[in-house]
Amino acid sequence: MPQVSIHRRRNKGARFFRTRAFEFELMRVLWAIPFAGADVRETLSTVSSISEGDFDSWYEAWSSLANSVARRGRALSDSVSSGKAALRASNYMRTAEFFLAGDDPRRPAAAAFAREEFYDALEALAVDFTQSRIPYDDVVMETLFLRSSVNANNDVLVVHGGFDSTPEERTSRSGPARSSEASTS
């Protein structure tokens, strides 16, 4: 495994990056680990290949990882393993795309890749879901309804994000991989 640099700050703990935005976005990746949206080894290997403060190296490292994980996941015969790989690939590409300027020509393809991998993951994991588009004022709000495989109470959990989150990121933290585990255990 490549060497990862830890930056020590007097009385403030340690960080992986001096660039605060990089550090925060890395934490978003790490937060996805319990929900099958990231892997510690893949993440730390990627961190070591990012040049401090270099947004292009950020994009290149994470998009390379996303493509590699997606490729490996498609080659798997086990649908749960394949689905979890697609969740990770989706999250890694969302991470790659995060710092791209709005007019960056790489952005549309990166966003489409992240969405496609996410929905491929739901299908591979046999998650019962319905996508909808609801008119709201002058825009269309995209919704995603996930049915629980273990809850008979018809409970509904509404998940939403803020300015910099995607529906796929928020939904993946709600447990598609876990619902698949519950239905196969």
C-alpha cells in the first residue's frame, strides 16, 4: 500500500491534507465506508496519489479509482459484490467531480457515470425502488422511493441533501447495501 502522509497540527490532531476543502471531501468519502460506499484501502491508496491543492490531480485520482472499481465490479459474478462495487464507483466519481468548474467539459460525463453506477448498484443489490420526477414551481424535483425489504409498517423516511450533495449520495447513506444484506442473511 502506498505511503500516506499525515499532517500533524499542534493541539489539533492530524489531517491527510493541508487543503481544508480536500480534507473535508475526504471525510465525506470515509463517512460512506459503513454503507458500502467506500473502502478504506482504496481510499487511502488514492489519497497518496493526490498532489496537495491540485484540483486536477484530485479529479484524476478519484476518477481513475471510480473507473477501476466499476470495471472490476462488472467482472464479478456475485450480484451483492458487484452492487457494492458499483456503489463505491458512484461515490468515487461524485468525489472526483466535486471540484470541477460548472463549465468543465468533464463534468457532465462524470455526473452521468456516478448516477448510472448508483442505479446499477440498486438493481444488482435487488433494491426495490421507484424513480419519479415531480414538477415543483419552475423546476422538476427528482425523487427516489426505496421500499424496505424488512419493514412491514409502511414507514417512510424522507432523505434530502443540500447544495453540494447528490440524491445518490444521500440515498446510499440510507442503506441500499444494508437492505440487500438483510434480505440475504
